[in-house]
Amino acid sequence: MVTASALGDRLDAYRDLTADAVVRYVPVREPRRHLYDPLRAYTMRGGKGLRPALCLAACEAFGGEVEDALPSAAAVELLHTAFLIHDDIEDGSETRRGRSTMHVAYGVPLALNAGDALATLCFRPLLDNVNLLGSRMSRLVTAEFHRAMESTVEGQAIELGWRAEDVFDLTPVDYLDMVLRKTCAYSTILPLRAGALLGSWGQADLEPLTQFGYALGAAFQIQDDVLDLVSEDGRYGKDVLGDVREGKRTLILLHLVHAASAADREFVVALLRSGSRPDGAVRRVAEMMRDYGSIDFATAYAATIARSAAESFDEAFAGCPPSSAVEFLREIIPFMIHRSA
């Protein structure tokens, strides 16, 4: 069993390895001031590094070496950062990883271009895979990226559509379908499948990994939604109550809309339909989420999905010999729902 301290150390080690690789893929050339210097500074902020860690650990679990998966892990992180920049613009977010978002710091046009640049740069490490792995394996990994990228933009479109069309009559199944596409596809399923492909040299059964990655990613996203409401100012690294202010259809909001009294529901719906969401009104909605048990509902739901991830773990990693990488991946499950920031 991996202790919390050991898990944190291994996660940090995977993150640092990936960060070093990512920086090497950001060019040092002109135009620097309006592209590459901001990109370099933004990518060096670093996050938890969960996505590349899943890729590297899965590769090791299936018998590969970290070096075999490092370009793919870097590509995962470059793609993730590109999505973050665009997502922050779409949501109007002002804070990311404890600092100003790219569009707040540099303006929307530059940020849009920077996000496009990172999405383009993520193909550099995938091209490096051709020399490292050969054409067959590199094609398989690149196909995984293409599939995940398509799914992510579809999931984002679904969520944006709900907000644009003032859709409120949604169920947890609707929410989970959106999360599967938007979050799980590239955050957990992609790195796990790519890592397993590389570690097993294309022999791993990827379907159980997809099921495990879905449950893991859904638990992660629901916990992320909860942290938006319960984290202290500055600890979360994002806008406080940002999901409420942006009108996101989180599992918490869906529960509130169904559980609230007619008057409270009318207040919530009217606020979310409004183009103006004052801080006082946003805080009132957050208080309703506590009072109606919506946060507790989401927390319990995340725990249930995390149990599904634990139940699917053995099948996902069947045939993998015992190793520290396997145990790290097993302990990632409770980490997803017990993290506080």
C-alpha cells in the first residue's frame, strides 16, 4: 500500500519529469513577446500533474519505462493547458492556478492564439514518438489523442449549449454523459489508454481501462465542483464560486434545482438566466446548495463513483505484476475525492 506521503512524492516526481519535457517543446524564438514567452511562463506554473502521471504510471504498470511514455505525457499536458486557456475564455474566469488567467493577463486575442499554439505544439512530442516507438505504435497513440480531442470539444459544446439555451431540466445521467466527453476523455481515459498501449507494446486490453478511467474522471470532476464551493479563498487556485457565477450545470446545481422550493428555484433560474450575477446573489445560491443538501449529495455521489473505480481497477490492470506503479494508480482513487485543493 502506498502512503499519502509516498503518493505525493511520486506524483511530484512524475509532474517534474513532465514539466521538464514540456518546456523543451515550447520554442525559444520569435515571436517571443506575444507568443512564446507568455506560453513558457504559463506552462511553468504547473498544476497537480495528474494527467501525465496517469500516463507514465500506466506505462510502468504494463511493463514499460518512463522514457517510453514521456513524450506522450508531455503531449497530454500541452493539450490540457491549451484546453484550460480556451476554457477560461469561454467561462470568463479570472484566476487559474492562483494567478491571472491568460486572457486577463494578455487579452483575449493573444490568449486565443496561445491556446491554439499549445494545441499545435502537442503534436511535436507525438511526432517524436515515430523515432522512439516506430510508426505502428506512434499511430496508435496519436489515434488515441485524436479521439479524445474530438470527444472533449463535443462535451464542451454540450455544456455551453445548456447555458446558452437556459436548459435546467437535466438529470445526473445527462451530467455524467457530458463529463465523460468533456473531462474523462482527455483527463483520465486518454492518459491511461496511451500509457497502457506503450507499456504493453499494444497488447493491453483497453476497454477495462476505459471503464476505470470514466469512473476515475467522473469522481475527479464532481470533487472539483465541490471544491469550487467549499475551498477557502485562495486555496483552490481558481475563482471563488466560479461555477455558480458562470452558470455551470454541475451535479450540485442540478440537485438544487430539483430540491429547492418553488420560490428558491425561481430565484436560482432567474439569476442564471440573467447576464448579471452580483456577488451577493451568487453567495445566496451557494448557501442554498448547502442548506438543501446539494453539496452533500454531490460528495456522496463522487464517493459512489469512486467505489466503482475501485471495483473496476483489478480488471483494468489484470495481468500487471505487482509494482509501485500499480499501487500508485490504486491509491489515486481515494486521492481524487479526498484532495482539498
